[in-house]
Amino acid sequence: MGELIKLEVTQAPAFSDTAEMLNTWWKGQKAKPLVKPARIRHIVELALNAGWTLEDCYLALDTTWAFTESAFETALRKQKEEQEDRYGKLGKRILRLRRERKGEKGMQR
């Protein structure tokens, strides 16, 4: 038998709060954005209030350097679509059913 080769998988780390996520992202930037950090925090908080996760926001921050509401929303949606495209038609159906099931649970509460 051959050796087991570990493949590196890039995945957004699990964050406990917005400050931790933003600090992690900020430290990873070689060239810092010209936008004030307060503006970036505001955009992320808007996304969180709209139902996006911290992990979604973290991935979207690496996608865009335009920190406006519309540009960040575009980056978030692009990330979601790319994640769904990885799983093919069956995966998309499973993810859609999962979202529908989550919606039903949210309505029961």
C-alpha cells in the first residue's frame, strides 16, 4: 500500500464573534485596505443582520476590496454560488432542501 497523502483544504476558521473574525482577516492582509476598519465592521454587521454567517463574511472579505453594501453583497453571493457549484446538481438540490428545512424550523419557533 502507498502512503496516505494529506491534502490541504482551505476552509474559513470558526469564529466566536465579529471582532475575532475581523482581527484575523486584518492580520492576514499584506496590503491593508484604505478604508477605515470601522467602515468594514459596519458592512460586516449589515451582512450578519441580513442572515449571513461570520464564515461567509470572512470569505467575502478576501473576494472584494470595495467596501460598499452592494459590492460586499455581490462578494457574499459569489462565494455562496461557488460553494454550491462544487457539489453539482445533486448537491445543489440537497443544499436547497436543507435551507427549506431550516426555514420550516425557524417558522415553528
